[in-house]
Amino acid sequence: MSDGPRPTVRTYTVRHIRAESGELDIDFVDHGDHGPASAWARAAKPGAFCGFGGPGPVKLKCYYADDYLLAADMSAIPLVAASLEAMPEHAEGDAYFEILDRQDQQYIRAPKGIRQHWMVVTPQETPGDRIVEAILKRPWAQGTVQTCIAGERGMIKQLRAYISVERETLTADSYISGYWKVGLVEDEHQKMKRAEADDASPKRRFSILRDYMKTRTISAIWFGR
Ligand SMILES: Cc1cc2nc3c(=O)[nH]c(=O)nc-3n(C[C@H](O)[C@H](O)[C@H](O)COP(=O)(O)OP(=O)(O)OC[C@H]3O[C@@H](n4cnc5c(N)ncnc54)[C@H](O)[C@@H]3O)c2cc1C
């Protein structure tokens, strides 16, 4: 690989791993043949080749919140499932899932105090809209809130502005990440994310605020830290 062309790379979450048998499970969203990963998964048969690099860092390393807020579209169900399975038994909160078919709903071993909301959306709906609506309606809990949220970039932009700006949730408590973007292949999306991360300037903070103000009135503004 070091002297040849760079292979096509896509990012996926390990859902389960069985070291003793050398197996791991990955849940691919089947979004048709317009992407090498989705196309590969649709056509995969025993013996089909797929190389691996990683793993990347664990997204939420410790759990100490009074209230948990989790959300995923289909691409991030494995992430939120892994977080729910790792949480302490007494954890409380809500987990919102957008799925494309009732059959996409799955059993996740989660603390009893976490309410799971599985919402079936149609292809005509904008990805993430139902999750955003549900989270904005949900009363914000007192105490420490930890989030674990991922999915389409449009949803993430709205929720990041709400969670960071209005609710002043600290970044350390809050995993929130765009996993894909309508109309962009993953490399383009990652490039856009890197450019934004490099731009940790007042301009960046202003753009978060501007996106937020398009949809909501503001009651608190967070510039510091
Ligand atoms: C940390 C991380 C973990 C991830 N874990 C998972 C996972 O476990 N399972 C999973 O399925 N995805 C996961 N993703 C998302 C996945 O990497 C992207 O969806 C990726 O774009 C898929 O590659 P592709 O080759 O199929 O499509 P690409 O070549 O990247 O894109 C082709 C077209 O398909 C569209 N597209 C891409 N993803 C979707 C989608 N989910 N729904 C509808 N249209 C889409 C694009 O907008 C583009 O128009 C993860 C992403 C990150 C950053």
C-alpha cells in the first residue's frame, strides 16, 4: 500500500468483535450503488475482500451524566448502540433513532432509564429533521448532560448550535459528529470537516450562531472556553 495508489477508504463503526474467532460485525447502510462502500456491501459474498485500518478512538470514554441525550440516523445506530451498551445501569435519558423501515429497528441492550424512540422516516423527508424536532421539544435536564449524536451533516449543524450555544454543553461532555453529507462522497465531507476544525476562529463561532439563528430565537450566547 505504501508505494501504490491510495485505496478507496470509508469509515465504519465496529458493532461487535469476536477476537477468539477473528470476526467483527459492521452494519452498513444500504443507500444504493452510488458509493463504493454501499455498493461493496450490497454485492458482498463470502470471500469478498475488504481491508481494514484502525481502530479509531472510542467516542465517549466515560459516563458520569445526570442525563443522556443520544441520537442517530441509520449510519450512527452502531455508535449509539455501543454507547448504550457501555453505560451504567442507572443511566437516564433519551435515545432518538431515525430509521427508513420498521424492520430497521433493532434490540439494543440499554439501561432501563433510557427511553428509546424509533422514528420511521420517508425518503421524501430531510434526513435528521425528525430528530432535531424531537430534541428541540425535549425539556433540557438539570445537571450534567452528556450527548452522543451522529448522522447527516445538516442535522448535526443544527444540533451542535443548539447544544453548544443555547445549552452551553461543554465539548468534553458532548460527542456530536457529522457522519455523511447529502451529495458529497466521504473524502469531500472529511475535507470540509477538517477545514472547519482548523478554522477555530471567531468566524467559525459566528457561523454556528448564524445557522442557529436561522431556525431559532436565541436566549443565551456562548463565546468563551
Ligand atoms: C466515525 C464514523 C463512523 C461511521 N460508521 C458508520 C457505520 O457503522 N455504518 C454506516 O453505514 N455508515 C457509517 N458511517 C458513515 C459512512 O462512512 C458514510 O455514509 C460513507 O459516505 C459511506 O460511503 P459510500 O462509499 O457508501 O458512499 P460515498 O462514496 O461516501 O457517497 C456516495 C453518495 O452516497 C451518499 N451517502 C453516503 N452515506 C449515505 C447514507 N448513510 N445514506 C444516504 N446516502 C448516503 C453521499 O451523500 C453521496 O451522494 C460512519 C462515518 C464516520 C465518520
